[in-house]
Amino acid sequence: MLITVFRPTPREHLVVWLISELCVFIEYRFIGNVYQMMVKILRQVPWGRAMLFLLLVWLIFIVISIGFLRPDHQNQQQNQRISQALRDLQSLRHQREEINKLLTEYNSGLSLKQDEKDALLKSIQDKVADSSHIIANTNEPAENNGGGKPSLVYERVRRRLYMDAEEMWFFVSGQIKQLQKKAQTTAPHLMPLLNKILQEGVEHKRSLLKDVDRLSEVDGYADWRLKEAVELSDLVQRRLIHLQNPENCEKSKKLLCNLNKGCGYGCQLHHAVYCLLVAYGTQRTLILRSKGWRYNRAGWEQVFRPVSDTCTDFTGHVHNWPGHPDSEVILLGIVDSVSPRPPYLPLAVPKDLAERISRLHGDPSVWWVGQFLKYLLRPQPNTVNMLKDAASKFNFQRPIVGVHIRRTDKVGTEAAFHPVDEYMEHVEEYYKQLDLSKQVTTKRIYLASDDYKVFAEIKNKYPDYEILGDPQIAKTAAVSTRYSDGALNGLIQDLYFLSQSDYLVCTFSSQVCRVAYEIMQSLHPDASTRFRSLDDIYYYGGQGIHRKVAIMSHRPKSSDEMDLAVGDIVGVAGNHWDGYSKGRNLRTNQVALYPSFKVDDVVEAVDFPTYTQVPLTAKPAT
């Protein structure tokens, strides 16, 4: 007869020892109490139920014991899977760093030849494919990754969580600050408590925003977002190249625009974007007339690449907008007086791309404008060298916050005065939020202004900050010297570094600030939340109505609040940054305040040409 000798493993020795020690402990410490308890149970409960109860307890004990005594090979397999997962995680982090580096290089805005861009694009696609292969090997259920891309609903809900958290804090902090003003004179003993609530409340807000932001890192779609950002941008750029470089320039229909407009640099850039948007919508090659430009008499092409490489002039009769479908050349006037208004103006996005843009980005219209600036602001080699020299001189590094302080002729006419402390309050909050995710050793800002005095003021008041920027640019931005070659180089430099920053603090009443924000969108998959405006919400001069739809009803609590029904369309006028926004209810025509969180954005999807001649994906580089 074969006798099998049971040889317990060290783990089994440990479990048996723990059970025996537990039994001894119970016997000597609790045996009396247990005995008395069991007597009471047996007296109160019929024998059948008592035995069933004891049997159930014993079975639970057996199941738990068996769980502890699982065969070693299962534990080894589990440990191997954990080890593999850790190795995969480390590999994914390495891949993500490489992809981000390549994406930054691809979207840097500095000159790259087409074959270099194609090679970079292929490198990014290969890296993303490698990351996707790692993710696929983790044996996650297929329903968790949605076929490789997130649903549109998921992305909207994720972004709305972030917005709701911010709007909730705007409301809470706004209400407490109102109480503080009243308490200073009527109940000063409450001030310490109110200050404590604000200090602890903002920490709760930071923690919540950190967790919401982490969703985009751990949900498995980060690589898709990088890949989609590159491919969608590349598609739009190839369409613009196709439009602006027709096979037969003589026969192609054209849209004529004069660059000179009676306004500043940011306004003129937006004018050029407006022209190119209408050219894209009408499928007409844009001819941008810039000789005698007030910022550079030699023209646009002295600092930026031509809007077309092959079609830069026109012949034939020129018709004023809107002309006729068969008009060879149409002259487009400034947006302020154009009639009829083209349907392609912001906040419109092309219907054939609207879902892709909405899935990728939190503000589709800003992303769309950013792509046109990306095409227009391709620098000439001399501009590239100027920016590289400036980056080297400043030792431009991240993390960094771009701060744009607009003063001079704007204050008192188009915008209110904001002290530097108000700007720096939001800069400091950014770094406190960032410090929850990574250690910040140096706090730095890139400062741009048309008032050179703010440089010294910030350096004196905030000695713990590294201040990048050039006060001489601020001096050339003065009204008397604004339209010169030196001033133009300074504006190009400020816009470049503001857009390259990780976060923007500025006033959206300034066109320069809005341009920097728009360019920033072309450098990241979604940079829609990387700003803090001290006054306006984002807008585009000459835009169509900014519509939002009510997703919750609201009954006014005071005479200055709006009555809202679910489905109402509101034309937004602005956000008061205290939990409330102002707008017009298009159903009732009432202009009033409403809780910002009770509405959601409307994506203005408009019929643009679909450019079927341009393939959806670029040909792989050979």
C-alpha cells in the first residue's frame, strides 16, 4: 500500500500555527463568555435552527481556511502577473514620455520640412502602436477599452466633472468672500472661521481636481488621445495645403483679403484667420495682400511662410463679397461689416469633423481656430533663429506659467485695471495644484506686457519666482512705437512663449491673450482648461452667438436671476467666476444670471466642404 506523506509548505505551517494560537487564545480568554453566549442561544433558539447556525459558521471557517491554503502554483501565477503588470506599467510610462516629446517637437511650430514631419508622424504612430500592444496584452475585457477610443459621452462627462468641480468652488468661495465683507463690520469674530473654511475648502477642491485629472491618465485612452491629436491636426493641415496650392492656379477660384486692418497685432492675426476660414468654407484659394503691412512694410512673407507656395497672385475681375459661385476673384471685407455673414465664422466647426473634434477637445471651436493659426504662423528661417536664440537666452524650461498683463490704451476703454497681485494669485494656485502631482522645485513665469514697470514690481513682490521675459519688448509695445520691426519681433516672441507655457493667466479681453490660448490648443491634445482669465470668457471677435443648452431647470431666487427650463437655449454674455454666468434666454428673451453648472455647450456643426480629394490618413513615410 502506497502511503503519501503530507509535507506542509511554510505558508501552510504559518496558517496552522495562527489557527492553533487563535484557538488557545479563545480557550483561555473567552471560553467563559462563549459558553454563556451559547447557552443563551440554545435556550432561545430551537435545536434545529441552532445546529443549522453552527453548521453555517463552520462552513464559513472552512471556506476561509481553504482560501488561505490555495496551492502554491496559483500564487506563483498571480505573482508573475503582478510582476508583469508592473513591468508593463514602467514600459508604458517610458513610451508616454517619448510620445509626448515627439508630439511637442511635431507641434512646436518651428520649421520642419515635409519629409521630416512625415518621419516624426510615423515615429509617433509607431510609439502609440507599441503602447497599444502592451495594453492589449494585459488581458483587460474588450468592453473596457471601447475598441481603442473612448465614447463621446464618456469624454464629455469626464470634462464636465472638471468643470463642475471648478464652478462649485467658484460659488462656495464667492459666497464666503461676500460673508467676509459683511463680517468685517458686523461680526468680526467670525472672520477666523470663514478664513479657515476657505483655506481648507480650497484644499478639498485641489484634491478633487487632481482626481478628476487623473482619470485621463488611468482610463486607458491617453495614447489614443495623443494619436488622434496628431492625426486630426495633420488632416486639417493637409486640407489647407491642398486648398492653398491648387494644381492650376490660373483656373482656381480665389478669395482676396487685405491684411492691413485698423487694429493691433492680435486683431490682425484674427483677421487673417477669418479670411482663411472663409476661403476654406468656399473652397477658394486665399490671396493675402500684405505689402505695406503696418507691422512690416515688406509684407507677411518676411516673417512667416507664404500662405501659398504656388498661387500668390490673381487676374480677372474682382467681385465684392459675396460675389457669385462662378466669380473668379471675390474680395472679402472686414468681419465687422461683412454682409451677408459667412456661415463659417467661429464658433462654427465642420460637420464632417465635429464628432472627432468634440471627442478629442473640450472646446471644439478654439481647437479649430488653433489649427488655422498653426498653418498661418509657420515661421521663416530668420524667425525660427530669433525664437531659438530667445529660448536659449531665457533658458526656457517647464513647468512655467505664461502671464500676460495688458495695460496702456486698453485700460479704462476696453478692459478694467487688474493689479499684479490678482494675476499672481492664480499663478500661485496653479503651482499649488501642480505640487499635488509632482514636486515643483522652481516656480517660474514668462511675463509679457505693454507696461515695462510690471517686471520690477513682480520681481520685488515675488522674489521666490523666476521671471522670464524681456522688459524691452514692453517698451516697444507702447502706442508710439508699436508698429515697427522691433515691436513685431517682440510680439512674435511673446506670443510664442506664452503659447508654449503650461498654463495661461491673462485677460481674454486682450486679443494677444486669446491668440496665445488658441495657438496653445495646437500643441496639446486638449489644452482647453489651461487658462485663467481675469475678465471675459473666450470669444472670437465677430463670432456667431455663443449658445449653451439648459440641462437643469432653475427657478430664480432673486430678481437678477433667470428662469430656466430644460432645453432652453441661452446666449452667453460672460462668466462672473462666482458660480453664476450672464446671458439671454432665447425662449423668454430675459437677460439675467443663471448657475453656470446648469447649462452645457452646444457644438455649432456647420456644413463645410469635406475635401474628399484629401485622404483621411496621411500616406506612411517610406
